[in-house]
Amino acid sequence: MTDEHLTALLAEKVMGWTVGPDRFMMGGRRWLPHWRFQPAKRLEDTFRLLKCLAPQDYAMGAAASGGFWASVCVAGVTGDARESSQARALTLAIARAIGIVAG
């Protein structure tokens, strides 16, 4: 799954946005271009997802190997991820916790 496809699914399922060809429709006649919301690449967008999701618990940190790990628990389901990027690790953990990506 590409980052763009993952972002579109998360925008729909977590943020409640409608996905258009080049933008996210946020409701109330507001929209956001796709390039302005990239949770797999930008940590501030990842935290925006996390805040909207309101998980029961989450944790993240750096692995001894130099990568990052993240764990997110939503409705009793935990999603874990290890990646080279902190934003990508947390985004994948969120996606796994809500069942978008298999873990």
C-alpha cells in the first residue's frame, strides 16, 4: 500500500474527511490539498491523526538499532510498528490498531 493510499484511508476513517482527486474535503466548505496532510512523512500531521483518534493508550520511542517503534491501542486493539521514520512508525501503528493495515 502506498503512503498516498494509506493517507486517504486514514483521512476518511479517522478524520472523517471526504477524499477528492487533489484534496481532502473537511466539511463546512473547507478543504485541504493532499500535499498539506502527509502523516507518514510529517510528524505534526501524525499527531493530528492521533488527537482525532483519541486512543486508549499509545507509546513510542527509538530502537537501539536506530529506527523508531510505536504502539497504539484503540478499543482494546493494539497496533505496533517499527520503521526508520518516527512519523511512519506512528502512522502504521494507528492504521494497524484500526484495522486498515495488517500487522
